[in-house]
Amino acid sequence: MPIPHADGPRLQRRLGVFDAVLIGLGAMIGAGIFTAPRPAAGAAGSGLLIGLAVAAVVAYCNATSSARLAACYPTSGGTYVYGRERLGEFWGYLAGWGFVVGKTASCAAMALTVGSYVWPQRPQVVAVAAVLILTAISFRGVQKSALLNRVIVTVVLMVLAGVVIAAITSPAADADRLRIGADTSIYGILQSAGLLFFAFAGYARIATLGEEVRDPARTIPRAVPLALAITLLVYTAVTIAVLAVLGASGLSSAVAPLADTMQAAGFPAGVPVVRIAAVVAALGALLALLLGVSRTAFAMARDRHLPPALAVIHSRFDVPHRAIIIVGLVVAALAATVDLRGAIGFSSFGVLAYYAIANIAASTLTPAEGRPARIVPVLGTLGCLILGVALPAESIVTGVFALALGAAAYGIRRALGARR
């Protein structure tokens, strides 16, 4: 029997399969493809493609579990709701907490990516401005956000196709650079998969917007695997193209990998186009992330795990405007202070914890509820745990501290409530 939760305002269902897929693509084929391959290549060396495959398998399991759960629980909050309903209030809370803190770091990373491409000398200034502008756009409603997302995804896909074509047809491309050499290890491959997972995790935006999707039992299970499949094809093509031109060592030391690929491939005129696309992609990913984090914060506030004042829907724009504003301000503050690489690692740890809970919750579904094959949630859970402990040490330490802080806050809240 579902665990009761607080009643509250509900969001309108406006999004179909097409928009849901594009929101997922906007989050996954966002700045991740422009930023994550560099640290991942530094970890895996010539084994980068194997790391990409591992990340894709874990992402597939997570996506399948999430889609089945979202069809059963079509409401805002994603795994925060699934964990609560299937495993208990604490696990739902911990999933929601991991998502909010991890994806808030992702928002900061996307904003800093914009800043580094627009104004390298003062990236924080641009990052903060980008957050505030997109927060204002999110405030105007999910349909306007989805419309902007369509434009962004279209532009980025066109530019990425140009990069792939330019790279594979260039005399600088060498298939020998794709071979696995002695510069890789199992640990390095797993660490690269954990870092690349940062770029795959955007399909959660579809689930966290479940309350705004039309016919969620049909739409979400279709949109999630479709968005993930398209993303995997794009990432594989781009990674092969970049490796063929730069090699693993060149990729790991590149300041702007895709722009450097165009330069090395003999297409310098394409460099500014790629830089502009990186900014556009980062803005698209940031927009999708702000939507997802604000909806999870809204759901947690509705259940009084965050201040109930955040569980309010604007009478005109039909959005959780207080949650949007608070999330935007927190992200702006982080963007002014954090480091890009650290933000990626911390985000990966928080989101892997979130999906571990999602897979465990999916394993409790019955066949009548659409339970996936048992191997899917088992492999997904193990994959999340393994990739989490393979991340850089500083990411693990800060991630464990953040989860412990959230668990402590939950315990204090319960203890105070018991005394009343």
C-alpha cells in the first residue's frame, strides 16, 4: 500500500512524447559532450570507448527502472517519490536529497561551462548571469521552456554532426588511435565511466517532470529509452571522431576538445561555431536541470521534507515559482564559487546514489506493475555502487558528507516531530 504523503497543488499535464524526448536530449546532449570526455580520457586513456560502453549499460538499466517506476507514479519528484512509495520515507528522502544536491552541482557545472567559453577570464560572472536569465525563463512555464529546448537541441545536433563529418573525413584521422593500449586499466575505465555518467543522467528530467507529461503511463516508458538511445549514438560517434583526430592523450589535455578537433582536422573556420554550440548546449542542459531540480524540490516541500513554503504554484504561470527561485539563487551562488571538475565528480556521486535507490525500488515492482527483467535493477544497482566508489577520492568524500548531512537533517526533523 502506498505510503501517504501530503496533499497539495498539482501541475498541469502539457508535454507529449516529442517534447519529453527533447527535454531528455537537452539534458544529456548538453555540455556533457563538450566537457566530460576530457577528464574521462585522462582516467581511461585509450580505454575511453570501453568506459563509455560501461556508462551506457548502467544508464540503460537506470533508465529502464526509472521509466517503469515513472509510469506507476506519474507525479513530480522522480526517485524521491519512487523510493518513498516502494522502500519507505527515509529512502525516498535520501534519493531526493541526493538528486537535489547532485544536480544543483550539475547546474553550476553547466553555468561555468557557459562562462568559460564566453569570457574565459571571468567565467563566474557569465555563469551567474546565465543562471539568473534561465531561472526567469523557467518561471514562465514548462511549455515556453520546452520550446526553447527544441531550438537548442536542433542547433547542437547539427553542429555535432558537422564535427563528426569533419573529423572522420580529415587526413588527420587515424584509426590506430582507437586501439586500446597499455595506458589504461580496469580502475581507470570504471572511473571514466563514472565521470561520463554525468553526461548520461539527463533522462531523469523526463521522470521528474512526470506530473506535467500527458498520458505518463504511455509517454514516459517511450520517451526515456528513445532519448537515451539517441544520446548513445551521438556520444559514440563524437567520441570516435575526437579520438581518431586527437588520440586519448591529446583529448585528455585539450582545453576545448571539440574545438581542438576541428582545428586539428584542418577546419579552423568551424572552431568558433563549435564554441558557440558549446555555449548553446550548456544553456540547454542548464535549463533542463533547473526544471528537474525545482520540481524535485517542489515535491519534497509538498511532503514537508523541505520548507513547505516552496510547495506553491504560481496562479498565472502554473509553475512552482518559489522552488524555481530558491534553486536558481543557490545555483548562482555555487557557480560563483565552485570548480568545474569538482562539480562534475560531486554531481556524479549524488546522482549515482539516486539511481541506486531507483533500481532497488524498481526491483520491488510486481509483473502487473510492469517490473523490468530482474537482471536490470540488479545490474543497475551494482553498476551505480561500483562507479560511485571508482570516482576521484575528493568526489567520494564530499558526496558521502553531503548524503550524511541530509540523513542527519532527516533524523533531527523526525526527532523534533516526535516530541511535539
